[in-house]
Amino acid sequence: MKTVSGLRDQVGSWRAFSRHLHDLIELARLDDESLRADLEKEIAALEADLDKRSFAAMLSGPYDDDSALLAIHAGAGGTDSQDWAAMLERMYLRWADARGFKTEILDRTDGEEAGLKSVTIAIDGKYAYGYLRSERGVHRLVRLSPFDAAHRRHTSFALVEILPQVAMDDAEIEISPGDVKMDVFRSSGAGGQNVQKNATAVRLTHIPTGIVVTCQNERSQLQNRENAMRVLRARLLEIQHAEKDQEIAVLRGEYTKAEWGSQIRSYVLHPYQMVKDHRTDYERGNTQSVLDGDLDLFMEAYLRQSAK
């Protein structure tokens, strides 16, 4: 029913577009100069609508119209790396908010001094995964470190994972109850009234693959378990697809490992200001705007290149 509803919306939207186009053609055939200004305005709006539809056609992957799970992990760089991971968290939350997407933090582990070690965020909205899949990979930051007494330039890394939010009844992923080990523990966090007195946090271990998922942001153990299962299913699906993509890439002779040295994007704040995507060579000098969530042009450049 979800698939049928989505297709019905698409067909209805294209039929409305077609009616609008034919109405404009009929008005143009009247050759009435008094209608010229209104016609030009309507044609410009129609062309802009067509550009959006052409771009949306690139979001045609099996899960592109799905919501997404976004995970950020601090990498090499110590406290600077953990602070960088928190900057990325803010960047993606602001991007999601600007698009009207709903966000929910499923799990978050704070850094020792600043920032965070890892965070998992559910981003709910049409085509959230389709846009965000361009962000998968290692992100590199170059800046004067605020945590270095000598104020020297540091390079930090963080890994961004993007997973589709697979429905719980997706037939492609089957998880046997005997393959999952569940541990419960008390949630970590601020003290005082916020500290959890009951063991509500959940850790799931998928025994065949060794994947470990934790969720602790809900006060209910049941809700944390459901969220952890969502993440586990998404990770298992990603492994399946990665194995298929790797096999195809090896056959084509183009497979390369995703390692820390192969960052997808660099954010340079010193000695100059520049954000550059190394896959598309698209770059912007307004780093603050990008860090405030203005990512659409980077995503579109990646999607257009992928479509080619």
C-alpha cells in the first residue's frame, strides 16, 4: 500500500503538470498580447518545476525515497576529532531542519573533553536517504586547533555512515532471534535528576556478523530495543549491498578500499577558507555557510555525476 500510494502521488503530479502545460499552449495559441506577461511568468515557473523533476528522476535507487539513519564517528585526531564530529552533527541537523525533516537522536556518546565519539540520528522525510547517500565517507577538517595551547594547525577526521531506514517487515532482511544477543545497562549522561536509575539502555550484538548496536536515548527499554533493531536491520542491508557493489567493482577492475586516507571532502579553515568535494571537484569558499547546513549544491553535484 505504501508503494501504491507513492506511485499514485507521482502519477497524479505528472498529470497535473501535463494539464498545466497544455493549458499554457492553448493560451499561447490565442496570440493575445495582453496575456504575454502572465504567460512568460507561468512558463518560467513550469521550467523551474521541470528542472526539479529532472533532478528528482536521479533519485531512483531502491531506497532513495526512504528516510535515513545517519551515524557519525570521530576518527584520528583526539579531542579535535571529537569536536569535529560534533560540528558535523550540527551541520546535518541544520540541513535536515531547513528541509523540514524530522530528526531523532537514537544514540550519542560524548567525548572526554569536548564533542562526541559517535552519534546515530534518524532523519525522517521523503528522499532523505537519496540526498544523504552523497555524504557517506570520511570528512577531513583542517584548522587552527582551539585545544592546542600553541594554537597549531591540526587535521581531524570523522566517518559519516548513511543507511536507509528499512521497514521492520522488509523481506530482504531476515534476523533470527537466536542470532541476536541483547544486553541491558544504565544509560550514561548528565547527573542529578537526569541520571537513569533503571537499566533501559540496550546493546544488541548480531552474532554471525559481530555487528554491535547500542541505543540509550529513550527512557523505555522496549523503545530502545526497537530503535536498535532498526539500526541493526539497516546495517545488515548495507553489508549486503556493499558486498554486491564490491564484487561488481572488482570485476570491472575499479575497486578501492574506503580508508582514512581516502576522504571524500575536505573542510579547510586555515590557512585559507575552502570546502572541496574530492569526488566531483565541486568547491565553495563560504565555509561557514556549509557548516551551517548549506549542503544541497554538494549533494546535487554528486548525484549528477553519479547519474552520468
